[in-house]
Amino acid sequence: MVQRPRGTRDFTPAAMKRRLALEHLLEDVAQRHGFSRVQTPVFESLELFTAKSGPGVINQLYAFQDKGERDLTLRPELTAPVMRMVAEEMRMDTKPLRLSYYGQCYRYEEFKTGRYREFFQYGVELIGASGPLAEAEVLALAVNMLHASGLEGWEIRIGHVGVLKDALTGLGLSNEVDATTGEPPIASAMRLLDKGDDAGLAELFTTHGLDAANAEPLRALASLEGGMETLGPARELLSSMDGVALDALDELETTLTALAALAPAPPSLAVDLTVARGLDYYTGMVFEVKVEELGGEGQVLGGGSYKLLHLFGLPDLDPCCGFGLGFDRVLLALEAQAEAAGREEAVPGEVDARPHIAIAPNKADHMPLLPLVASLRETGARVELLLSRKNYGRIIKWTEGIGASHLLVVKPEDLEAGTGRLINFKTGDRSDVELNAASVLDAL
């Protein structure tokens, strides 16, 4: 028997009900912030991702050649495809652009809980506006989405790549690609700082002929904990280092002040200037959201300011700001929290409040009931007509199996009388109703 590929999933109707509820919830919040949905192809030119993605992403690509010997890949993320689309299709559109998107992405990585080789990402991009206010708008959207989802106990960590890059340059690290590692020493240092790998950071400095003790201010920076109150100590540390532009800290403070006015306070907010993110095109403010329930796979959202459109001939639109939301991970966290709280509903609105009516002819002709089925559906009710002939016991079993809230049973003599028997499957109540939509709905 042919089975689905490893690292992929099938979604049953019950699973899709929950997933659609979350997708619609996120899109509703995005629209209230002025964002509009776009869509790009599942596969793109390989060059689109090798130009600016980090080595970790490049090594995980599902790359291939088509029959025309063109180098293609399944998309590993959605930001670069959206930028390509902007350059091709939306150059002349009114700026700034506020774009949202949702779809499958593909990375060949270790398959484990919370990580799949085919995964779903929701994201947004604010294009054609930059600075603290634009960054605050994107941050506020992320915060409002997570609040609307009902997710609890999450933490948002906010930093600034520009500050960190300037600090590392001042300490003597190069931004040129190292032949041994395949990435610039500055990028390696940022990654090690982000992971809290002090030993690896010291080794990196030594490898490049620098005193490992010079990394001490960076370790002190990484040890700072708290919200906006950490900006003061951070400024003091950075002032002791060469080549660090403190203007970025002032901009970050403005961003955080604007965020406080645009969105409710997150459960936990930490200013962390060592947040580096995984993709090399980030240049300014960066942020990540983590959830304790997911353990080591706790990151559910990440983004920031980046320069990418210059690769498509649109340098005037750089920097942009956006984020990607790990749809599957958010859902896992919501389900874990719902289970712990004993709630059936993991996503707000996933339980359909509309009546679900099963209509079953019991030895009666189907045709006279079709107008009733149509009229009930027009009112917004969910209606399923039994399409085959079954005895009463099988009708009851069928109704339970499809999860209907009500069953309307119609016998041949009922058709003649213009009535049927309506059964409420939640209460067990039974009542006779006329075979018209108004009578059925009144009896629900």
C-alpha cells in the first residue's frame, strides 16, 4: 500500500475545521490592520533562495531540475517569493504595501514533533515604509494575532541586528565569507550569541586571531534581562565598544513605545540584543516568539526588518519589515493548552455554532424533500441529506456518525401530511414539524 511521504500529513475533516478556524482568525486580524492576502507558486527558481538564504536553509532545499533543465526548488519560506512577486507584479502599486500570505513550505530536515518537511506558514510583509513606526505596526500585528488566537504564556524577544553587527565589527570580526565555514565570521558570532554558546564564541574569536576576552561585553549584553528598562544598561555596555551606532537603540525604544500604544501588553516581553534570526537578510529590528509548551521547538513566530528588494532592482523599497508565523507550531501549542485546561475548543470559533441538520427519508421518496434541503441551506444551516435507503436503526447510527445536532425523519405518511419528526441529539427531545424551513428552524 502506498503511504504518504515521511514528514507530511493528511488532515481529516475534524482537523481541517480547526486549521481553517485558525487561518480565518489570523486573516481577520491582518485585514483589520490593513493587510491584503496574496499567493505565490509552490516552486520557484533555485536562485531566489541561494542568493540570500543562510547555509542552514540552502542545505535543506528540495531542489530539482525540470524537463527543460531549469534549476527549481520547492519554497522553503515565503518572504523571498513575495518579494519576487512585488518586483514583477506590484512595482507601480501604491506604497506602502501591506501583504499577508499563507501556504505550504518545504525543508528536508529531521522529522520530529513540531517540525515537518511540509509545513504551513502564515506571514505578513510591510513594504515601502521603514523606521520605528513601521516596525511597531508589524510587531503590533503579531501581538494582536497571538492574543486573538487565545495562546497563553508566550514570550516575545526583540533585538536589533544592526547594533549587534556594528558591535562585532568593532571587535574585529569580518563580514567577508569564511572559506572554512561558508559564512562571514560576524554571522557565525551572531548565531553563537543567539544560541548562548559562550565556548563556541570564544573559539571563534581565537580562530580569527582575536582575544577571546574581547567577547566579554557581548556576553554581558546577552545576560541582560527585562523589557525597555534594559536599554539603559545596554547603552552603557555598547558605549564602551568601538564602532557601535547607538542611534539604533533610540529607534528600538521608539518602536517599543509605539507598540505599547498599538497592542495589548504581551504575557512577557524581553529586549534581547543578541537575537539574530536564521536568515542573512535581516538588517535591523528582529523579534521571536516562543511558547513553553513546545519545549526545544518553542519558537512559533519570528521576523524583523530586512533588505531584500535591492536584489530585484527596487533598492528604494528597502528595508521592509515582516514576520512568519509557524502555523503548525501555534496549533500544537493551542492544542496542548486546551488539553491541559480541559477545553474542547483549542481555537476560538472552531466549533461551528450553526445547526447541523440530518434529513433522512424513512422508506419515503427523496425528491419531495429536496426543496426543503435547499431552503434550509439558504438560511445558513448545515444540512446533510441521507442519499441511500436505510432502516431506522441505521439512520440513527448515520446521524451520530456525521455529528449532526438534529435529525429530521420523514416517512411516506409524513410526506402526505406535510410533517416530519425532528430529534434533538443533544437533549433527546422530539417534536413534529411542518416540512418547511421556518417550522424546522423554529423547533431547533
